[in-house]
Amino acid sequence: MSESLLPDGWELVVGLEVHVELQTNTKMWCGCSTEFGDEPNTNVCPVCTGQPGALPVANEQAIEDATLLGLSLNGGVAEVCRFHRKNYFYPDLAKNYQISQYDVPLIHDGYLDVDVPSGAGRGSEEGEGGSVETRRVRIERLHMEEDTGKSLHVGDTGRLHGADRSLIDYNRCGIPLLEVVSRPDIHDPETAQAYLRELQGIVRATGVSDARMEEGSIRCDANVSVRRHGEELGTRTEIKNLNSVRSLGRAVRYEARRQVEVLEDGGTIRMETRHWDESKGVTETLRVKESVTDYRYFPDPDLVEVVSSPAKVEAIRSRVPELPAAARTRLREQGVPAEQAAAVVGSGSLPTFDAALAAGADPVAAGNWLAGDVAGQLTAAELDLEDSGFTGDHLAELLGLIDDGTLSTKLAKQVLAGVIQARGAKGPTEVADEQGLKQVSDEGELRTIVDQVVADNEGTVADIRGGNDKAIGALVGQVMKATKGQADPRKTNELLREAIEN
């Protein structure tokens, strides 16, 4: 069993705030583009840069997308809510206030059920192998707001923060942002990670965001506190902008232990915002945490109320897609092992899986290839599946070539690499033909090679006839060498045994 997370008598309490950038074509309050990666300060206007007299207008699509995600998280929808101004100074917040929601959020009282390794948080850092248990994390609210700009620190590396000046790109300012706030129902890093993974999967399934953490489309803040069993909640710290599931687990684990050490040494925990340093593996103080009164919330006078009629809510509810938990169950019912089903759904390759099945692929084989070799080759090539050109039809074709003996598994991996390298412009059959990768399974051609190998290896043949059956592997290797690895292994074994027996 792994080292316990905390000493006996202590309990970890975590709540997560997950920010999701919506994938709308225009920003939350204006018509500026939301395209990622454009030249700095090219997607801006008087509204998103907070110029005097500029009037915001809410993005209807963003409100519908937020409602769709909220319903997918089992939340209730407020019939009437409105936007507020959250006042604070920050260099990349052009207006000196953020348009957000305060006392009545768009979505309230949802929940998310997550699967974690049995034993996680109960004496084992990684949980106990094999079995899982389902834990429910309640969601307090999902509210809408806008994103801020982005600060870029450049220049003299000998200065503060490795720069002598800061530049601000306002392209991101005003992009629709959702904040999903959980209750403090999480008591171990594994549940926190499982919650973030599941939420990321639901966001992708609904299509409201690509949920790419590396691009900032989804970001996570962790509110962490510790207490002795049976006591009131302790003072929390907030760890900002965790950009991966792995970082979340590491940061929560470190911060929990840090707080226990401070308290056991007689110190106190400050309510503060902390930064996670991935390279050092520590959290560091950024600033003392503001209280809600510091933000001086008041209703935004330029924006009308958001009204969600029952009929509109039900129309949006009808668009809720198959969610990750249901998809995993479906794949398991089709015979796909649980681990592979989780990998297929979690990686976003479910549409490719379904397309492969529609083209006649076996579900178990399709799941195995997507979770294994396809995922591995895409990682090595630093590609997402959607950018690789590899489709469900390609997968079905590749599996068909294996089934009919045209390709061995080894050759199929080479063909897969060729399809990915061509970004899907060439299918498996075309790649196999061009590269001469088809398996040698013609019995006449293969028998000639086998007979020659048997004739050239009399000693090994004698050993096999004397009872050393494992020695046949050396002869298979000789045939593979003669055919440049393209001999059908099953047929090779059959012909070798036939030749040896005769």
C-alpha cells in the first residue's frame, strides 16, 4: 500500500472551479472573432476593450450552450437571471470590472458521478488495483462571465519574472466563459482528477468547447483546506490555473500536506491565492484572497435579464447528447473491455469508433486499436485524432486487411503510420500497395521459402523432431527474414510443421 496522503486524524476538503471557454464564433458581448492564435490585438473592438459609451449585447448562442452544459450536469435552470459587474483591477481586464453573475446563476444544484479506484483517499494514494467505486460530487452553480486578456512578459531576463516589460493581448478579452463550481465534496486527489476528466469529457460531448487544456479552453482552480475529523471546515487556499489533470492531482496533494505541516507546527493558514509551479512541484503565494465584498457586485445596467422559459429549456434538453458514462456503458455492452472503453471515450475518439462499426468493424478490435496503436502513434506524432486525417472508414479497412490475411498485426502498424503520415489522403490499402507491405500468404510461394529454410537448418529440424518444439521459432524467424517480415505467421507455422513431419 502506498504512503498515506495525510497523517491520521486529518481530512482533506477540496472544491473545484472549472472555467470553460465556449466555442462560439463571436465573443460574449460583441461581434469580434474568437479564433485562437490570431495576431495579438486583432480581434478587438470598443466593447471588449471597455471604451466609454460602448454597449454590450449578450451572445444568445453562448447562453444556449451554457444551458446545454448545465442540463448535461443534471442542473436546474433559473427562469430569470441577470449579469452583474464584478469590480477589480487587473492589467488584462480592460474595463476594470468583469461581467459575471452573482446571486442567481444560470444553472444551480447539479451533480456529477465519477468513477475512482477503490480505496482512493483511504490510505492509498493510487487506490487499489482492479475495482472502482462511484462517488457523487455536487455542483453548486454554473454561471456565465467573460474571459480576460493575456499578459506576455518579455525583454531582459535579469529582471522581475524574467522580463523588463509586459505586453497585453486583448484578443481573449470578452470570450464567453463558463465557471462550474463544485461543492466541497472531494476528499482526495484521485476524485478531483476523475471529476475534471469527466467534466472535460462532457464538455467535449456537448460540443460547447474543444476543452483543450493546453490552449486554455478549460482551466481549473482548486480550493483546498484541511481539518481534523469532525471539525468545521478549515481556512482554504485557492490554487489558480491548473492546466492538466496531472497537475491538479500533484498540486492538491502538495497543498494538503503543506497545510497540515503548518498547522501541526502551530501556524495558521491564510486565505490566499497560490500558484502551482510544475517544475518545482510546489505551490507559492500570489496574493491574499479577496472576499466577496471586495468585488462590489452590482447589476450591470447595460444588459437585460436572461429569461429561460420552460419550453426553451426543454428544447435545449432534447439536444443533450450521449454523455461519457452512457457511452462507456454502451461500449462495454458491445464487448469492449472497461479500460479500453474509458480510453476511447476519454480521448474523444468515440465518433471514429462508431464510424468504424458502421463500416463493419468488430467493436473489440476497433476499441483495441483506438486505445492502443492509434493513440500511441498520434501521441508520437504530436497530433490530435481530428487533425490526423485517420477516420473510422480507415480503421474498418485496416481491420479488414488483418482479418483477410493481407496484413499481419506488425505490418498493419506500419500501414497505420503511413495513413497518418499522409494525413488520411491515402487509405490503408493504398499505403500497403505503395510500400509493398502486404503479407506473403500465397501457399505456393511460401512453401518454396519454407522448404529452403528446412533444408538449410538440418540441426534445428533434428532438435524439433527430438521434442524441442520451441526451436521452431528459429525457423519462423528465418522465413520472416527471407520475406522481409511479410510472411503470414499462422500459415508459416503450418507449412513448417508439415515440412518437418515429412
